[in-house]
Amino acid sequence: MALDPEDLVEVDSDVPDLGGAVLLHHFDGFMDAGAAGSAVVDHLLESHENRVVARFDVDDLIDYRARRPTMTYATDRWEGYDAPELVVRLLHDSVGTPFLLMTGPEPDRRWEAVVAAVRILVERWGVRLAIGFHGIPMGVPHTRKLSVISHATRPELVVEKSPFSRVQVPGNLSALLELRLGEAGHDAMGFAAYVPHYLAQGSYPAAGLGLLESLTKAAGLVVPTAALHEAARRTDAEIARQVAESDEVAQVVEALERQYDAFAEASDNLLLNADEPLPSADELGAEFERFLAEQQRDR
């Protein structure tokens, strides 16, 4: 017999008044180009004290054979198991404002039940806004201003519109949570950072920084960003060095710059100019990955 949504989650009995708090959410397993969303989660947990206030029953949600947790073997015995956790944590920003962060593996099953359980928490705690965030690969150069688009359950909440009019994409839990909360009359929104597709497979802290700045502004939170700024600076310097050492990669980036600048000047969107032939995303990514692999071998 399927569990009631409330039975999916164990809630701490000692949760303070959270009326008006914001719930941030990011789940591992769906698209997160440049590890942008993960960078935000790591930064928040590293820079703020936090405690778990709700814990979901992952045994009922995760397919362990599809995503096997790590176990540690030492000489003649098993000594550790990296158990997956889907939890909601309570944090406070730099001025003491409480906010919530829900993280963990995206469930393999029972999405509607998980969403219903989150809705119960939202209503119990008086959450005023839920925000999801991640990175998406796009045909943009790393040398131009990073774009972060938004979507929401009410037009008034949208701060940066998407260039897409209508498109179908694979479903994900964050999107379903936003949809269902909106249908229930709750405010919810999401942010997506454009990550150059040739950098999508690695860590691109600049995208995480862009997401953090956008969501803290929307949520009214005060969060230090110095560590992410420094990580972005170091990564950008390394990318610039590697691009400078490859004429092929430099030509790819220059082509993307021309495309970006042409569209920014013409219509402020990033649609492809048919008069400007460019390699495909797969070709660009393969070329850059080949170059990075060669650099690793030469070290």
C-alpha cells in the first residue's frame, strides 16, 4: 500500500516560527550545467550553520540499483556507507533571516507524493516563496555577461524572461514542484543560468555566482559571495589560459562572440543567425573536451 504523502517525511518537533520564510530547492540527478546549482548549495551549506528540520524516506523513493551509493571497504571489512539523504535544512542569512534549503537526490518514483508532502510543509511553516535553481547549456561564449533567466507561477515574480516562447522538455521534480505549488495558489519560481555548452560538463563557478545573486535578490536574503567570486575568478583565468593556448578553441569562442554580439545588437535574444555558420554544440563540446584532455596528458 502506498504511503500517505505525510508519511514520506519526518519533521523535527522543534521548528521555530518560519512564517514568511523562503524555501530554496535543488535536486541532484537532473540537468545542472557547469554544476551551477550544486555550487550554490555547497556555498550555502559551507558558509551558514544549518540543521535538518525534515527528512524524507528515501528507501521509498530511490532506485538504488540505478544510482548505487558509495560504500567504503578497508582491508577486511566494510566500514562506511554513503547513505543518500533528501532533507530540508534550516539556515539563517547574514542578518538572521531564516530560510529553508531542500536538497538531495531527485527521487526515481512518487514525484506527486513528494510534491504533496512539500506542499504540506509549505503550508505548515507558512513559506511565502519556493525557488528552484540550476544551470542549462547554451550556445553562448564565456567572455560575455552571464545570463540568468527566470520563470514563476505569477508574471509579477518573473525578473528575467526566457527567449523561448513554448517548448517541451524532460520533466524534473523542481519544475513539477513549481507547477503544483502554483496550482495550489502558492508563489514559486525558478532560475536557470546559461552555461557555455563547452563548459557544461565541468564546474563553472561563475554560473553558480549568477544564480546565487539572482535568487538572493528575489528572496530578500543577505548571503556572502566572496568565496564564489574567488572561485569564479580562478576558473575564468584558467579557461582564458587554455583558450589562449589553442587556436582551434579560440576560433570557436570568437565565432560564438560574433553570434552573441549580433543578436544582442539586433533583438536582445540569443537566437541563431542563419548567415553565420557555426559548429554544432556537440562539435564545440567535443573540440573543447579534446583540448582539455590533451592539456591533462601534457602535465
